[in-house]
Amino acid sequence: MRILCIGDVVGTVGCNFLRKTLPNFKKLKGIDLVVCNGENSADGNGVLPVSADHLFTSGVDVITLGNHTFQRKEIYNYLDDNEYIIRPCNFPSPSTPGRGYCTVDMGRTCVTVISIMGQEFMDIRCENPYYAIDEILKKVDSKIIIVDMHAETTSEKKALGYYLDGRVSAFFGTHTHVQTADECILKGGTGYITDVGMTGPVESVLGVKKEIIINRFKTKLPERFENADGECMVNCILFDIDEKTGKCVKLERFDLR
């Protein structure tokens, strides 16, 4: 099975470029399932029902989220109503809207996708990701399991990746919006990349106009963020998973322009 995982989509410009790029790429590579981080898909950041719908109708099957999940209150009911958009499973409150994982019935097999968030240098303090994901893995019986870890530090992603090696099929990191070049298959058969990158404007700082971020760092004064425009990219990684074993047999990183 071929599963494509896409980095954080930034704003309307990122959504539009994904819609332009994804359908043909799916056909070209024979992709069976698409997982995409959409927590910045609304302009300004966060996710709205309209931006989530845009991703789904562009060919995305599962949307994962992160620390900006609840930035926009309009998404709360949507998270409860649509099982294929998932927020981090280790949000601390049991009353948090939505769910932390979902299972997609592919006919010949099932694929479980888990969203989880790191703790280091994040603006939201979540529960321990190790205990949270252990509890989920006790409940699911899918042969193929995909994990999106939304975290700031490379060390936290690497550590959880090794912890889950052989227990999940693929592990990809999100949040930093910068694609890493460390894709590999770990010893236990888990496909891994520390951060898959982002989908949005190339000439930007994490999708935001570069002048705004430069001025913020230079003056230390607050700035209103505006998404950049111009040439865009889709950062993604394609995992080939053996349906019988649930192990990753091949992976390839892409930067689509």
C-alpha cells in the first residue's frame, strides 16, 4: 500500500496549490491513501470547516492537526462530526472536542492514523505522548498504523520514533515547516522522517511574509502575521507499506514545485 504524508498546509495559498498538485501526483504514483497536516490551513493559522473541506475535496483522506487545532472555535463541532480529521490524542482534557486517531477501511485492509503532540517548547502542554500512544495501540488492531507527531524539537521526534519502531508502519514529524533529509526505515521496519516540511509559499518564513518575521526578530515587537504568496511547494513523503506485515519496505521524500 502506498501512503502519502503531506507537511503542514499554510493558508489559502497552500490549499490552492495542493489542489492543483495532488490529484495528478496521486495518479502518477498510484497512491492509495493521503494523510495531510492541516492545522494552519486557515489564513492566519488554525483550521476552519471551509479549509478542512478544501483539503478533503482536493484528495486528502485524513487530516491531522497540532497546537493550533483550537485556534478557531468554528472548528469545534466539525471535529466531533467528522472522524477523519484528528487532533493530537494527548490533549489533557477528556472533554476536548474531536478524537486523536481514526481508522480508514480500505476494503482489503484497515489503516489507523494517530495524531500526537510533543511537550518540549510547545505553547500547549499536553499529556505524556508515550503513555497516550501506548493506550491507543492497545485498542487498535490495524496492521498498518501511521503516526504524525507535531513537535518542536528533533530529539523528541527521534526518541518517540525509536520507541515506536516495529509497532507502527510509518512515523512522520510536523510543526517546524522545514523538511529534514533523514528519511529511513528503522530496524524494526518503521518508515521514519523527523519533519516532512510544509505546503505553501517557498519565499517565506514558515509560510509567513519574510519581512514581517525579520522585523519581529529585529525589533522584538509584535507583528500581525500575513501569509506570503508567490511560488509554492508541497513537501511530502511516500511510504510503501507491506499489507501482510505492516512494515515499511520503501520510502521517498518529495518537494513538489
